[in-house]
Amino acid sequence: MSKTQRDQFVQNMPSFNLDTLADSWSSPIVARSEVGTFSGGLLHPRTLANLDSLNEGPGKIMIGNRACYSTKKLVAWMKQRQKE
């Protein structure tokens, strides 16, 4: 794919709004095991586990022995990492 074709492809792509993720999720929290479903496959639970261990994740909430995330904080963290 040439640079011109790639630029045209990117320009014609519909914009993706991460805020719709939190709006469509039925709970105010997301279990780490569900981040793949929540993000449409953009994130993997192991990725967040690794980032949490480096204190670079969105800030986990422990409920028993399960790591969870606030939907609002998770989306804000994803937006912070988003590149155009």
C-alpha cells in the first residue's frame, strides 16, 4: 500500500470514540478478565496485569482476589495512551 493509499484509507475511516465504551458497559467497573470484551479486543488482561505491576496501568481496584477497574478511569487511561 502506497503512502497516498494509506492516507486516503485513514481519512475515510470512521472516527472511534472511546467514551462509547463506558456508555455501553452495564457496570461501573470492569473485571481485568473482561477488559478484552470491554475494549473490543484492544487490550488483553495480561497486558494490564503487566502494566499494573509497573504502576503504569489505569489504577486497579481489588475485590477479593480479583483486579477490577473503574470504567471511567479505564477509558480515561486509554484516551491518554491513544495516538492519532
